[in-house]
Amino acid sequence: MSETNDVMQANQILLNLLSGFYWLDEGLQSYIRARGWPTVTRPQSMVMANVVMGVRYPSEIARRLGISRQAIHATLKSMNEMDMVRLVDDPNNMRVKLVELTETGEAMRRDAQRAMTLMTEELIRRIGKQAFDQTAATLAQDWGAPLSFSPEDVARD
């Protein structure tokens, strides 16, 4: 493959990952609605995903989502009102709160997991087991720390 094709393909990676994310999130939202749960916004869905991955500090969730602490607290407030999550004291630092799933949130998580299983099965049917396994293995690799550029790194000639 030529260098130009490599660059063009690399430019498409983010867009393809984003399209895949949208495909999964829209399927997840459809399944959740079909199960009778209230509509969950994409930020609420992303908070749930982070909590399930073990990220429980609101500040860390905000950092990962690239939103302000005020925005994460507004999202958590709406999720609390929907009985999805609650904030609890951190046993190691009583000045800090942790996000915890409620019983309702845990039931929604189980339904979301079922949706992911069904979507995985469908994706395997559509693209094939080998392509799915290869993609999953590639995405599961440690990508290392994000790149950090200085103005000097990106200075124009």
C-alpha cells in the first residue's frame, strides 16, 4: 500500500470507530426502549459504561468524556432522578463521592448486556467470525498513553 493510501486509511480509523460506536449505541438504545426503560441520553449511556468499567469518580468520568464537572454532575443528577445511580461517600475519603448503580441501574445494566450479546451475534453474522475476532483482538491491544503534542511539534514550515 502506498504512503498516500496509508494516510487516507489512517484518517478513516476514527470515523469508522465512531460509526461503529453509533451502530452499537443506537441498537442498545432501541433494546432498552423495547424493554420498557425510559429513554437514556448518550451522555447517560456513557456514564453507565464508565461505571460498569469500574470508573466511579465523577471527576474521572468527566475527564474521560471530555466534559466539565458541572456537566457530569447535571448528568448524574438526572440519572439519580431516574433511579439509575446514586452518589455515595468514598470510604477512603469522605469529601469525595462515588457513583454507584441502584437496583434499577443494575437491572438496566443486565438488559444492556443482553443487548450487547444480541448485537455481537448479529455483527458476527454480518461480517463473519474471523473478521470479528481480528477486530476485537486489535481493539483490545494496549494502545499506550495518548499522544501529546507541543506547539513546536505541529509548527508549520
